[in-house]
Amino acid sequence: MLESGMVFKITGIVVCSVLMVILGKIDKKRKIPTGVKLIFQVLISLIIIYSGVKIEFLRAPSSSSGGYLYLSYLSIPLTIIWLISITNSIGQADELGDITPYIVFIASLTFLVVSLVQRQGLILAESLSLIMAATSFIFIKYVPRGKFSSYYMSFGFILAVIAIVGVSKSTAALTLLIPLLILGVPIIDSSYSIVANYARQESSIPVIGKLPLFSESGSGGESGGESGSRLRQKLQSYGFSAQGANLTIIRVSLYLSLSAFIISIYQNFYLLLTLTAFGWVVFELLKNKVRSEELIIGRDILTNRIKLFQVGIDQADNQKTIQKIEEFIISKTPHQIVTPDTLAVLRARKDPEYHTILKSADLVTPDGAGILWAAKTLNYPLPERVTGIDIIHNICRLAAKKGYSLYLLGSYPGVASEAALNLTREYPGIKIAGTHHGYFSYEDSQNCEDVKNGDGVRNKKEEEIIAEIKENRPDILLVGMGVPKQEKWININLEKLDVPVCVGVGGSFDVLSGRIPRAPLWMQRHGMEWIYRSIKQPNRTFRVLALFYFIWLVVIGKIVYSLKEVE
């Protein structure tokens, strides 16, 4: 059986909630002046205070047990200020608009969970929280956005009541901050609106005979006045789309509610500061990313390439790639093909010369499962992975069939010749115009013991090698010197070489020679070849860290892309 005091409180809450609904409907239809609406809200607040719902005491922050701060004569004005502030923060239909039910749902659930965790036994607050969560969920799921925005004022009023009869009366030292965290977004938005309106009024010529307090507000109706959340408008001025601004507001509300839940458990002021600082840093990071003009991903209309972090990648599969290569061979003019992997995309962000080469290359194929994953994640999927070694095998099939010749340049002394020998065995009739190791510069020769000691290896000068390649006139030049050295070398000497197709193939010669086995087919198909290479070559392990950094960039890029995406 409910006590008479509890029945009186419930009756007062129901009556005042209905009055707020009526006030909201009238405000939506006739646009009640701000001052008049405020007077009615004060009267409704006095009714609920009379029913027994008011802020009577708070726990003294400096006290460890039992130290309460009784408000006495401050109780009524503080309660009125709290009720009106939260009511108008949530109830500004044109301010938070179609995301208001989401804010109410998050706040209601958080109030409920915090109350249950603190084990206060506040049945009224928990029941109201559950009712509001269910009601706002129905609005989210089944009610067209903004159709019943006249109810939002009553939603805010009930949330303010929940904070009074529930969490704010907890005996925890930091609990006074919990309602402020839970309702942080609407409070911030409302405060920003007040400051913006005040600044606008100060900058305009005052109209005689009209007090700002009693002027037309425009906050309750959906036609007339400035529509849209002040906070949302600010976010849009940073470059957020309307949908992106809404998502950001909802996510901030979730974060603040989660922070409130954590603080309700641990009651640590420094933890509160840490969570606040972390949230601010993340928000600033996202804001700066959105404001920047850096292209995360997009389509270059002129080249028909997908541009991932400013690196253009052709939308070509293996079949189209080999068709393009044959076109290059037939043209008899020099062309450069680049096969960047995930790490190459990262390198291009910091190496302007390499980035310029990628931009000017005649064909750029995705040699890396990470690139395909990133493109798909960012809603610009590429056809398939086209690796350097796959290009080599396709070229060899084409060369054996059409009589084209290859020159292999790069890797450790003896590796290119071994790779060439294996290719002639696998593709009978293929023409190998020549081979040479990649340690022909002075610096490289000093790092290679076989070349430095002259162990049967004649170290030709770079000019001699270029002259030899040009004299043998291969149709395809495969260069395996590692990224980005091979691309830079090809780019500098492309016209001198006068080879129709020049391709940087990285460490493919090591695989073709049999010195390093390629990953099993099932690992290749599932994009796990990098794991196999890391196991076989432990010195590549550091690349895994760079891969995680790439994943982080893509995840951030996905978030930013969703915030900037035009609806």
C-alpha cells in the first residue's frame, strides 16, 4: 500500500506532466512569447513543489559520512531553476529536433541504471525512468520525427523530476554532477542558444516597447524563427553534415551518460576530470579531421581512380590489368606500373616524391588486403587484389604466348637469375632479355658482401645497366629493389630505359627464386599473406605495428566520412 505522501507526489507529477503537454501543444500552435511561457512553467513548478517534489538537501562534498547540506529557503528557487532549465533544454523542439527522443532515451536509461547500481531503493525515480525510456523508445521506433514534438517539454520536465527524486538525493559525494553529465548535451545546447540569442540581440537595434523576455520566441514551433539546434548549427559550420551533427550529439550524450555511470560507481573526482579531458580531446580530434580538407576516400572523375588518403588506385582486376599492360607494350612508349600495399599508402602520406610518382603512374594496382578492406569499409570497394607477383605470372603467360621479352633487375646477387631460370621452366618459350642484381650503386655495393668482396660478381655501373637494358630492348622490365626505391629509380630513368612496361615488384624475386616460399593459397585468399611473411621473415614484424596504425586511420576515416557525408 502506497503512503499518502507518495500518492500525493505521484498525483502532482501526473498533473504537472499533463499541464506541460498542454503548454507544449499551445506553444506549438500559437507560439507563446518566451516570458509568458516562463510564467506558466514557474506556476507548474510550484504545483509539483507543493506536492513534495523539491531539492531539500545535498551531501556536503567534504564530508565522508552523514554530512548533509540542508537548503532551507534556497530549496524552492533552486528547484524551480532546475525544473525550468531541464524542461526547456529538452523541450526546445526546434533546437534538438528529431534527435530529442534519443537524448531522452539515453538519459532515462542512465538514470535507471545509476539508481539501481547505487541501490537507493528509490522506486518512484526508477519507475519514472523506466516509463520515460519506454515512451521515448516508442517515439524513436514508431512516431514520425517531430510529429509530436509538443510532448518534448513534458519529457524534459519528467527528467528533471527524476533527477530530484532519484539520483541527486544519493548519499554519494559526486552525485550532484551525475544529472549534469546525463543531461549535459541539452544543457550545453540550451546554454549556447541563450548566449547566441543574447549576442544577436546586443548587436541589433532594440525595438522600443518590446521587452526581450516577452518577445516571440520561435523555440516551440516548427515554422518560423531559426530552426535547428544551435549546437547542431555550430557543428555544421565546422563541416559536419546534418546527419553527422545529429550522430555527434547522440554520441556525446552516450559518452556523458557512460561517464556518469562510471562516476556513480567509483566516486573519484580525478577520474571525472580524466574522462572529461579524454572526451574533449577525442571531440577536438574529430572536429579538426572534419574541418580539414584532407580527402579520406573518393573517386577521381578524371582518372577514374579511387583515392585512398590521396593515393589514387585504379579500379582494375587482374584481367583488366594484363589487358592494360598489353596495350602499353603495343604502344612501344614507356609506362610505369606501381603496386602499392598498405604500408606504401602510409609512406605516400609522408614522402612527397613517392606520392607524386603514384599520382603520375600509368597504372596503380592494390597490392595489399588492407587496401581492399579500407576501400570496402569506406564504401568505395575495389574489384580485387592485384599483387606484384600475380602481375608477374600473368605477364609471363602473356609473354610466352605473344613472344614478349622480360628483363629482371633487383634483389641480392644471383636471385634474379634464379628467378628467371624458374620462370623459363614454368613458362616454356618465354624470352628473358637479361638479369642483374639491385646492388649497383656505391652505397648498395658496400652493404652487399658478395659485391664488395667481388665473389664472382661483376659490379656494373648504373649507366652500364641502363645501356644494357636499352640495347636488349625488353618489352617488360621487372624491378625488385623494395618500396619506394624501385619506383623512384624507374621514374628517374623511365625515358632513358625506353621500355614499354616498367613494374616495381618488391621482393617477388625472392619468392620466384624459391628462396622464400609464398603463403598457402588459403592464406592468400583470406588476405593473411602478411602473417605468413612476418613468420618467415621476423625482421618484417615492425610492419605489423604500421598495419595497426593504418587500421586506426581507416576507422577514424570511417567515422569522419560518416560525419561529413552529404545526405
